[in-house]
Amino acid sequence: MLVLSNIFNGLQVINGGFLLNLIQFLTMITLFLGRLPDYGPDDKERTSQALFIFYGLLVYHLFFAIIRYAG
């Protein structure tokens, strides 16, 4: 049980605190939302992968900000 506790505590340090995740979330929305990558009509798969990563990171930072605020 001690090993699992140490792993969880290390994960909390790596993920950062509430304020850090909130700032990263707001920065991504304000600076990058209007300038999402577009690789043209010939490479729709690459564009969809880039959008998936961007929105995934948005959800990640919002989720961890909520978790850190609640915890």
C-alpha cells in the first residue's frame, strides 16, 4: 500500500496544482483556439490528429484543475 501511495503522490507533483492547470487551460483557449493547425485539404488525417491532441489536452488540464481543486 505504501508503494501505491508514493506513486500517487508523485503523480500529483508531476501534474501540478490547481492554479497551474487552470492557467494552462485558459492559455490554450485564449491563444491557440483561433489558430488551430490546418494541414490543408490533402492531409485531413493529420489535421484531425492535431485537433484530437489539442482538445485532449484541454480536457486533461480542465479535469486535473477540477480534481486538484476538489482534493
